[in-house]
Amino acid sequence: MSWLSLLILIPFATALAVVATPDSKWYLRRWVALFGTGVVLALSLVMSVSYMQVVQQRGGDASVLTISQMEFEQSIPWFKSMGIEYHVGVDGIAMAMIVLTAIIIFTGVLASWEVKERSREFYAFLLVLVTGVFGVFISVDLFLFFLFYEVAVLPMYLLIGVWGTGRKEYSAMKLTLMLMVGSALVLVGMLALYHAAGSQTFDLNKLAMVDYSRDLQQWVFPCVFVGFGVLGALFPFHTWSPDGHASAPTAVSMLHAGVLMKLGGYGVLRVAVYLMPEGAKQWALFFLVLTTINIVYGAYAAIRQTDLKYFTAYSSVSHCGFVLFGLCSLNLMGFKGAVIQMFSHGIMTGLFFGLIGMVYGRSKTRDLTQMGGLSKRIPWLATSFYIAGLASLGLPGLSGFVAESTVFLGGFFGNRWVDATTMRICTLLATSSIVVTAVYVLRGLSRVFQGPMTKPEFSQMQDATIPEKLCTGILVATLAIVGMYPPVLIDLIEHAILPIANRF
Amino acid sequence: MTGFLFENAWMIPALPLISILLIGLFATGSNARVAGIIGSVAIGTAFLLTCGLGLSYLSSAEAGASAVTWSIEWLRYQDHLVVSLGTLIDPISLLLLFVVTSVSLLVHVYSIGYMAGDEGYSRYFVFLSLFTFSMLGLVLAPNLLQMYVFWELVGVSSFLLIGFYYTLPEAIAASKKAFIVTRFADLFFLAGILVLGFFVHQWIVDSEWGGVTATALQSATATQALDFATINSEPVLANLKAQPGVFGLDLLTVAMLLVFIGAAGKSAMFPLHVWLPDAMAGPTPVSALIHAATMVVAGVYLVARLFPGFAASGDALHVVAAVGCFTCLFAALIACTQRDIKRVLAFSTLSQIGYMMLALGVASAEHPAGLGAAMFHLFTHAFFKALLFLGAGSVIHAVHSNDVADMGGLRKKMPLTHATFLIATIAIAGVPPLAGFFSKDEILGAALDGEHHLIFGVGLFVAALTAFYMFRVYILTFLGAHKSDGAAKAHESPPIMTIPLVVLGVMSVCGGWIAVSQFVLPGVELHAHLLVMGLSVAAAVVGIGAAFWLYGGQTNRAQSMADSMGGIYRLVQNKFYIDEVYLLVTKMIFRFIAAPAAWFDRHVVDAAMNLSAAVVRWFGARLNVLQTGQVQTYGIWMINGTIVILLFLWLVQR
């Protein structure tokens, strides 16, 4: 059995173990969850190191490949008549996403250390959700991919609807319905490709070898792009995100913004761009304009937000725009930047939502206008918040800069299928968002943490507890490591991006 | 260029970085006092290393030699676009290294006294070390992207230090303003990097230089598009010059102007100067280090680094000259009317940096004397301006006010502060044989040699204004009678604060005797202009005389003169209302872009989604009628359906 299957078995087994804990011992569940996710985190790190070794040993020249090289492969026939297989394997892109997911779920458990209400179901759903996410990243068979994708999306409804705050039923319903419409589009697209390839296989790499007709790609590409794009907060299908995040409990926001929104970008890259280069070339301009709107519009909308979660959600809309924008550049740097941004934004937004939960737990409000002067009482949380903010405004030395500068260069370099001037204007518009981001980040942070203390009860606040320090510490360290020494991430993903870039 | 110090020049920026870690680990709680010592020792060691590096450069390397002595691969974008972190050693980087480490060391030592007892003591030294690290990384950068990386980092350290007193609303506002205004300028810098990155890369690929490259993953050693060595090379510049850009300008000019906007933001050139006067809300030693001696001259340094590009473009250099010239006059005028001692110094800094930019602007590829003069002035200015700020800090520390109207008569109370402040004032006024005279003289000489008569005239006028406003501040602060209780009770600062003042005083006297221009531009001949010397001394004398005539006695001459100028005086005193214009524009952006975007999202985009959901629900409710639960009804529908399908199949078959 492949090591990869452990990535879905361990979280699932942990979920079962959580369910089996006795009623009276609620605190046992968090330790079980922490242990399970800790093992997964360790495993993912070990696997990415050994992945690097395997790639190095294989050697060869990746600059001529046009088919993704999967490692740690395993394939078991499942529905033979339809050619569906349990086929798993990873390349560098998937590996990076797996590490991201493992970090977010581990820190997510730490951030929900104090969840007592129905904690059994809470942790169980959380772990099932993450099982689905891991499943998506290890799938090579598109049917399997889709199956896990649905497993990941569904528990979200319950997690928000039950443990959420505010208009939680409305938000949960909205989020689920919009994502389901997206899934439907993806499914249509995938079935079309399956049929066009002769109804023999769902294997991604086998599908990639088929030469789909231009006409087919012309209508399937936008279906799949929009379908996954809904999850990646593509304008104008992003509106589930502010409401959903605002209502979701801390760990769910972290997982959702940190990992699930990345499934959108990942799907676009793996399925739409990789399988349908001709479609991508035809639609690049259209989606480039949409994603430019995403970036700029999300940033301006964030300026006006007064709720910390809405604020971060709109900032995510803007930052996720960079992922899709990079993918529309259709060149090596664009793809690379998009993947780095997925990782970087995942960690950064996980940190943001984790911190918002921690601050909210203390201040009992998320309204920016009500807060002030908190850094005196909670210096650890304030410092972490500032680091997250600086990462989001693209400060060099933190991972955001690595991602954004690569995306900008990718956009500016452009491609042969979109007019160079249009490409550059879009890129410069997208680049201008770094100023707007600086405005809203600094305004927001200075409201909350600086100035005189606005409420007398704030002076009773306690700084971060040990689980909170561990949670924020891990995320801050990840941002800094990737930001200060980008080769750790670039070496991992570059080999996997070349085959996709070579198709253009 | 080989040798231990050259190959390990990375240690110089690494030392303040280590100091951050050590302060974070050890200077907590009751041990906060050690923060100042750790910071000072680290930067002191960096200073010694810099001196060692400079000496071995002077003794071993060829004059004017330039080399990247150490580098590691950092960010691999793609072939020929691999960015390394490295150390570029050449005369101007050595010059800046010396300025940064020496002033930073003195400011660290001074701050031990100045910040004593502050509750953010160790946080202060962490930020100061962070700044020094970033500035050193910027100075040593061998490529444009490393420059940008550290450029942003100095920006953020400046932001943190301006907002150091984080409960004061004006400090918070000033820190945000500084960051956002410079960020806005950096956007253009980044755009310049994109332009240069793309077109230089394209040139490498098209030219034979591309043949050097290996495969996609092994190209770290090949020519890189963003290296200064590549950008400044003649074929690249010629190629860029030959391509059309936008608005009828050639590509090289476009790229250089974009980069220059970034430089103008950091160096607070008009109209991006608005953040610097407000930045005085930070602790005074910070103003001395960051907002006078080092960070704000980064723009001058950037232009000097890309000088071959600016010179080849020509037009870009004219813009540099015009902006520098205007800022230098504009800021000097405002400085004459301000009452806050730090604001006078801030406007004076703007004016002096304008002077440096002006000097760069009058240089050309054939007559680069202005480049040497700019670097020379950067060097001398760093010392006397840092001294003025630290002296002002010493005064503020004693009087507890920034307003010159609260000072007066401090000459006897604070003898050392007074003496050193006077030296710096004479130095900046351009009186021989102090430092400012020589560098200013060289700039004016370069302007005259380049036949820029208007610029020369403005420069001369500003020299007189500088002497005037500096002596105005000096007279109001140190001479006459006490104007407040604070001034009456003032006493000299402790030795830990006055020793740095004395050291800077020595540098302000002797700094001009060092042949900086010959070091920067070996082989370029400089000839003394007796005419220029005479005129600049005369300007200084006129300025000083005017200051004593207006402010020296007990008369009301100054007030009545201000009154007689009326509206014009108020216009200048209110800094030409440029802040107000910015405020208006910001409000417009908030009101007409941000607010509508947020509204549109909730009330149009989201409403459309909700509407589609409502439509689906409406249809769902209608279709509900069909689900009656009666098997008979279902049966009828089933039969009907079967008939329809059969009919359809029959039609298709036919």
C-alpha cells in the first residue's frame, strides 16, 4: 500500500477515535485530534523530503516533459467497466498542498482547544473534512478526485450551521448551494472529457494525452474554470465567502480559507489548465479581466469593512485573485506564483482567522470601531496579527512577497495568446492593489491594537495561552521560513510546474 | 577582490540581525536594560568590520573596483531571472556602509541615555536593529530586487519606529502616512522592476549572452536580468534606449522614471514629501538615524546605483535635476517659517536631499562630477544633520517641548549641546572650513560646469536660505532669555548622550577634508572654483546676517516682517496646503471608490445571487404541487411520460 493512503486513513481513523471517546471526558478528544493531526503533519513533512530525494535521483530533464510526473503511485481497479480506479500519486504541487493542509489542520485543532459544545461531533466533522481535502490532493483519478472534493465540501455545512455564529443557517446554506452549483459545472466538464477520451479512463495523465478538439475545449474549459473558481472566490461568484467566513467557527474559517479555497485554484490548474491548454488560450483574456477585478475590487471593498471577519474575507477575495490571475498568465512564472500564493495565502489566512478567533474570545466583539489599544494587554497576539498583516501586504521576508512578485512577473511577461499591452495593463492594475492592501491592513490593525484602550474591560485581557502560542508560532514561522528562504518551497514545486508550463 | 572580509561581508548586516534575536531572548522583563548594550555591541562590531573592509579595499583593490564578493541563490523566477542575495562592494556601497554603521552606532549609544526608563526600551532596540539590518542589506544589494526587498524592510522599520509611541494618535497617523505614501511610490519602483525584468530578460535571451545558459534548473550562474551589472551594461542600455516606451518616451526613460518615483518617495522629494515632517512623531534619535542620515538618502543612493541608466536616458536625469532643484527651494522656504524645532530640521533634510538629487541631475556620462558631489554631500550631511537632530533631542529631553517659542537661553544651561549644535549649524550653513562648505561647493561647481545656470542660481539662493533658517533656530533656542519654565530648569544631558554629540561634532568639522569624490570617481578631475567659493561664502554670510538682524535682538522685526507678507507667509507656514490636498484625495478615494465597491458587493453582486436562489425556490414551490403522495397520480404521470418518450424515439428513428 502506498504511503499516500495513510494521509486519508489517519485523519479518518482519528475521527473514529474521537467518536469512540466517552461522554464524560471531553478533553480527551482534543488530545486525540491533536495526536492524529500531529502524526499527519510529521508524515507530510517526511514525505515531502523523500519526494525531493526521489525527484533528484530520477534526474533527467524536466524542461521537456509535458505530462505530470507522479510519485508514490498506487493504483487499484475499482469500477472496471467504467475505468475508474483508486489511483493515488503526488507531484510537487500536490505535496506542497498536503503540507499546507497538515499545518492548517494541526494548528486548527490547537485553535479550537476550548471547544466544549458537542466537541465529539465537532472534531469528527473537522477530521472528515480534512480527510476529503487530503483525498483530493492525492487523487490521480478524476472520479476519485471529485468524490473526495464532495466529501470535503459537505461537512462544512454542518460545521457552520451548528457551531457557527450570527446568521449561521443562512450562511451555511448559501455557501453549500453556491459550491454545489460549482461542483455541478465541474462534473459536467469532467464527464465531457471522459467521453471525449473514449469513456475508458478517468486517469488524469491518460486524459492529458488525449487531443481534445478545439470546440470541446472551448465550452468545457469555462465550465470547469468557473466551477472550481466558485470555490476559489472568482468574481462575481465570491459572495458566499464573506458571509460564510463570518459565521464559521475559528477552526472552520481557518480550514476553509486556508485550504478549501485552495482546492479551487488547484482544480483549475490540474483539470482546466492542464487538460485543456487550447481552451485556456482562448479564454485567458476573459478570465484575466475577471481576476483583475477580483484583486482590485476585493481590496477596495475590504477598506470599508468594520467586522474583522468580513475584513479578512474580502482581503481573501483579493488575495485568492492572485492565484487565478497567475494561472491565467499561462507561463511558468504565473503558474509558479499561483502555487506559491496558494501555499502562502493558506498559511496567512489561517493565521488571520485563528487570531481573530482568539481576539474575539477575549474582546467579545469583532467590530473594529469598538476596539482599540489592545496591544498593551495582548502583545503576543498583536505581534502575530501584525506579522500576518505585513505578510498580506506583501512585505519581503514573508511568504506573500515571494508569491506576489512571481505572479506580477508572470503577468507582465505574458503569453502569445493575449495582447501584450492588455496583459501589462491588467498586471499593473493588479500590482496597484499592494497600496490598497497597505491602506486597509494598517487602518484595521491600528484601530484594534493601537491608540488608547477603548473599553475598561479590555484591561482585564490575558495574553495567548500555550496552545494559542503554539498555533500562531507555527504559522508565523512558516510564513517567515518561506519568505526568507524561498527555495524550500520553490524546489519542491518547480519540477511539477514545468510539465504544465511546457504545454503552452 | 579577495580576502576574508570581502568574502564574508554578509557578516555586517548579519550582526544587527543576531542582535534582534539576542534582545528577544535575553532582554525581557527586568533585564530590559541589556537591550541597549547588545544592540550597541553588535552595531559596533559591524562598524569595525566596515572599517576593516574599507581599509583592505583601499590597500588591495584597484581604485574604483566593483565586485560581488558573496552571494546565494534566493528566488528563482526563471532562466536569467534568478535573484540572489549578495554583497556588492564598490566605492559607493563602502561609503554608505561607513555612514550607516557609524551613525547607527552613535544613535544606539545615545539612545541608551535617551530612552532610559521607557517601557518599550527593548522593543525600541529591536526595531532599531531591524532598521540597521535592512539598511545594510539595501546598501550591499547587487541587484535591483534585493534593493527592493530591503527597501521595503527599511520602510517597515521606519513605520514601526515612527509609531513607537503607539498610544499617541498623531504617532499612529504619522506612521501610517509614512508607510502608505512610500508604498505608493514603491508601486512605481516595482513597476520599474517589472519593465526592466522583462525587457532586459528578453535582450539576454535574444543576444548571444543567452548562449551561456544551461537547462532550466541550473542557470544560477548565468547572466541575470535584474543584476545592476547587467542593467548598467552598455549594450543593454543601448537596446532599451532604442525601443519605444509609452507617451512618446523611450523604454529606458520610462523604466528610469518609474524607478525614480520610488526613489523620490523614500527620499521625500516633492510631491511625495508629505510623510517626512509628520514622521518626526517618532523618538528623536530615530529621526536622526532614519529620517536624516540614512534611510531618506536611499533614493539618492538608488539613482547613483543606476546612474549609467539615468545618464544614458538623459531625459530621466533632467527630471531628477528638476525635482531635486524644486524640492530644495520649496522645503527651504517652509523651513524658514516653522516653529517646531524637529520640523525645521525635517524640512531642512528635504531641502538638503533635494540638493543631492540636483547634483545627480547635473551630472552626465561625460562629466560625472555631480555624482561625486552628491555622494560627498550625502556623506557630510549625514553627520551634521544627525548631530542637529541629536542635539535637538537633547534640548527636547531637557525642555520637554518641541516648540522653539518655549526655548531660549539654553547656551549656558547646556554647554556641550550648545557647542555641538552650533558646529553643526555652521557646517550646514556652508561656512569654511567645516564639512558642509566643501560638499555644497562641489555641487554648485558641478552645476556651473554643466552650464545649468538656473539650477546654480537656485542652489546659491537655497544656500543663503539654509544659513538663515538654521541660525534662526539656533538663536531662538540657545540665545536670548528663557521663554518657559522648562527652559529655565533645563540641564545638560548625561555623558552617554553628549559623547555621541562630540564625535559627530568632530565629523562635522573634519568630514569635508576627506576626498570623498575622488574615492567615488577615481580619475575625474575636480578644479576649485574660486568664484563659486566666494559666492557661496557670501550667501552664507547674508543668510546668517539676516537671521541675526531679524531674531538676534529684542526687536519685533521678525513678527512685523511676517505680518507684512500676510497671505504669502501663511501659505508657506501651512506648507502650501499640500497635506490638505492629499487628505481631500484620500477622502475622495474612500468615498467614491471604496464605499461604492463595498456597497456594490452587498447590494448588487450578492443580491443577484440571492435573487437566483429565490427564483429557484419559487420554481421549487410550484413543482411541489406535483408531489401529492398519491400513487394514482404518479402512475398517470408515469404512463404519460412513457408515451412521450416512445413518441420521441419513434420520431427520431424515422
